[in-house]
Amino acid sequence: MTTQVVWLVAWVGYAAWASFYYAGGNKDALLKSYAANLAGMVQGAIFFWLFLTFGGGSMLVLSVLIGVFCFVMTIEGKHCAAFSDSRPVCRSRGFFR
């Protein structure tokens, strides 16, 4: 895919660089940035697979999948230190505490 869309490589590199510096720009930030970017790639692949397999071109299915995946990513960032720059440990006390 990157041979067909050359600018994609630069955009992905910029997003990874920005997440590294947002997380603090140090060794801990590198690990957090790597974990968050890897989780995003896996979730993106799952999202596209689900849409291509079950979506059938439906805007309703696409909208529901986007909502579900945004919710999951928000909860990850709020409750797990591996994906956040502000939480000391991963917690499982409930979604909105």
C-alpha cells in the first residue's frame, strides 16, 4: 500500500513522532507511544475487517463501528498507563471513575 501512496509513510512517521513528544519525549514516552500506536494499528485492522466483512457498505454499520471503536480507545486512554501520559497504573474499577 505504501508503494501506491507515498505520502502515507511520512504521515505515519509524523503521527508517531507527535505522540512520542506529547507523552513526554523520554524513554517512558517511547514505550507509551509504541504501545498506543501498536494498539491503534491493531484496532484499525480489526475495524476495517469488521466493516468489510459485516458492513456491506452500510453507513449505519460504519457509524456504529466508529462509535464503538472511539469508545474503546477513550477508555484505554483513561484507564491504562500504557496508553496515557497521566495515569499511574492500569485500573479496572469501572469505566467512569
